[in-house]
Amino acid sequence: MGEEPDMGEIEPSFTPGEILSDELEARGWSTARFAENLGRSVESTLAILEDRTEITAEIAVDIGRALGTGPELWLNLRDNYRNRYTDTGHRPIPA
């Protein structure tokens, strides 16, 4: 028989930008609305959502404020993703 997957191991397959995009979709928010709530341009907001811009501490504070989640969630997602995929062929987030 085949080996059973370890249920304690989480396979993060989504980037922080993808998770953020899913959150906006769940809230029914457009990119323009989110950009306005962040106090950023639509172009810079798209760069975050498309993982072309890393979530910095400043950006995490803005996201946390806009979504009511706090910055720690977004910094942890960034760090977990970065640590998981640093040495793989997966699409890395710019450092």
C-alpha cells in the first residue's frame, strides 16, 4: 500500500499575494477599493497581490489596518513562504 501523508505537515502552496487576493474576493473588494483602503496606488497594490513586491513591515501594517487582521498575519505568511521555498524551484518572492 502507498504511504499515508503526514497530517501534521502543511504544504503551503499559495503565495502571500494569492492568499490576500482570496481574502479580497471573499470580502467582495475590488483592487481599487483595497488600494484606496491601503492608501496606495492601484499599480503598487497589484504588485503586492501579484507577489512582485514583498510584504514589508510597513505594507503589513497597512494591510492589517485595512483588513482588521493586524500585521503579524501577513508578515508570518511572508516569512513562512520565504522559508519554505528559499531553496526550491518554486516561484520565490523578491527579497
